[in-house]
Amino acid sequence: MDQKIVPPKYTAEFRERGVRLFQDHRSDYDSDNAAYRAIASKLGCSKDSLRVWCLQAARDAGERAGPTSEEKARIKALERENRELRQANEILKKASAYFCPGGARPPVPQMIAFIEEYQEAFGVEPICRVLPIASSSYYAHAAISRNPDLASERSKKDIADAREILRVHEMSKGRYGARKIWHHLRREGRNIARCTVERLMKSLGLQGVTRGKKKTTIPDPALPCPLDKVNRNFTATAPNQLWVSDFTYCSTWQGMVYVAFVIDVYARKIVGWRVSTSMTTSFVLDALNQAICQRLQRQVHGLIHHSDRGSQYLSIRYSERLAETGIDASVGSVGDSYDNALAENVIGLFKTEVINLFGPWKSASQIEWETLKWISWYNTERLHSAIEYKTPTEAEEAFFENLNRLDKAA
């Protein structure tokens, strides 16, 4: 294949010299073409190049119609700027779809992936001029990708730590933030600082779920109400000393769905739950019966059941079931979520880590299935700051193991 012949680039001084020689000696020749041909052969350039230079010099001097050199340079600069703006606009269109949930500055790994995908279409430098990333950062990443040994020791450790952070975050289905991931990794024996977890999560574009607000239960002032035996002191020295109950609501395509919980305060373990499409006494009673069947083998003494003033919890059937099992009833004040704060806290976690995270919801059966999976994970895998970042099951097992050791020692 024949190579394209590129004409030589003459300096400004050389072009000016050719124009001056043409103007000084034009009278020595019969025509312009004869002058162009004779002078160009002596200079060592083509006659067409000399003719173009001379015509442009005449335009610049105002002796001939047409754009001057300054105007041509300005037009050329504007055309180049227009091309660059059109290209930047195309890059931004692609990037807006690529980094849609990103924020002000997309994570560096996502920007690098974007460059790798579109570098053939736009080039690395134009993309880097539009995105908030230096081209040197991309080239350094590309070199490390080709040869991982080029990475610094910190970068190698960051890659390993980021892999573990991503694993724990995916294991929690996106629920864990930096604090929980940090404690989980330390439980696994990995020596990592919390600030490192926060930095790497930011670079990976990861974050945990955040809580919303829950509407309080509407009380029924006509029903008799037990005293508040808890007084916001949600602590227990052993399992089955204090239970708290509450329920929440969720919207589905088929209507409202209600979810009730019974929580053992000692280890924050969910010991009873129920999903229903109606907000009746039977609904919360089913959750209580599950807790009684699974936790109490006989009638007990000293166990307190605390709830808000919802009519379901003050009903005769519910009160009778507590009494026949030997459970003391306790009820908080009207319209004060702090009087049932622990149950509100667990419901807040449920709404954040299930309802808001995986919605919208089609039916009650779908919510019931996800609630079952979440409670299993909550009781056996989720770390809780209130019990020294253990799981509820681990905390209860540790209590009974210690109790057995004390009995054997006695």
C-alpha cells in the first residue's frame, strides 16, 4: 500500500521570504505563473505553495478579498473548540448513564472502567479532561493491571482489603456500613483500621443502609392499661427477663401488610414474629404464642412483657394469654416512642434493611419470606453494638455456657 506523501511544513520566515521575493521581482516575468514557477524552483518549494502564500499575503494587506490569516486562525480555533465541546458532550452523555447513582465524584474504579470501555471511541486524554481523574492515574492503573508487581505495598494491601470489604458488604446484602464491616473483619482476625474501611468503601462506592421514621401506634384510651414496669430501662441480666413487642406496617401492590415482633431484651434476639394483612389481636397474639412455645417450657415468674398502648396489646385475649403463662404486662405512655425504644429500634432496622432496601413489594407472602430470611440472619449472623458486636445467638450461648460453668463449680 502506497504511503500518503505529507508536504513539508515551512517556517513563517521562509514563507515571508518567498512572498517578498515574488513582490520584488514580479516585474521581471511575463505573468504571475511564470514568476511563481521561477522563484519557487530557486527556493526549493512548489509553485502552488508560493502562490497560496502570496495570495494570503495580499488578503492580509487588504489588497484582495477573503479571510485574513488572523481570521482563519480564529475560525480554526473555534472549529477545534466546537469539536472538543461536541466530544465532551458525548462523553458526558455516556457518563451520566454510566455513573447515574454516583454523586459529585464517581469512584475511581468506576471511572477507570468507563475509560477502558470508551477509550477506542473517544481516547483516554479527552475522557480524562471531562472526568475528574488524571490520565496519569489511568495509565498507572493500566500498568499495574498488566503487571501487579508494580503496585506499592499499600496498594496491594488495599486490593486485598477491598476484596474482603466487598465480600462482607455483599454477605449483608448491602446493609452493613463501615462500622459493622470493620467489626466483622476484626472478628475474622483481619487487622484493619476503621478509617481504612471507610476510605476503601468510599472508593468502591459502597455504603450501608440508613434508617427512616416509623409512625407510632394509635392507642385506645377505653381499654384498661397496666403500669409501666420498665421506665425506659431496657436492660436484662439474663434471657427471658424482659420481652418487648411492637408491630409495623408495609405497603404492597395488594394493600397494607403488618409485621409484629417479640424481642428478648438480653441479647436483642427476635423470639416471635408474624406477618398479616389485618391489624387484629390475633395477629400480635400469634407472635406472642411463637415466643412462648419456643422460649418457655413451663409457667415462668419474673418475665415482663412490655409494649405500647396499642389496642391489640391491651385486648382481653392478649392480657389473658400473658396471665396464664405467668408473664407480667407492662405498657408505656401515650404517643412516646422512647417508652418502647428498643422495639422501635428493631423495627427501624427491619424497615431499613428489608422493606426499604428490597421494595417495592407485590404481596404479603413476599414480605413474609424476606422477613423469615432477615430474622434468621439477624439472630445468627448480624453483629449488634449493644452486645459487644456479637450475634444474639452467640450472646445467649455464652450466657448459658457461663451459667453451666458456675453450676459445676458450685
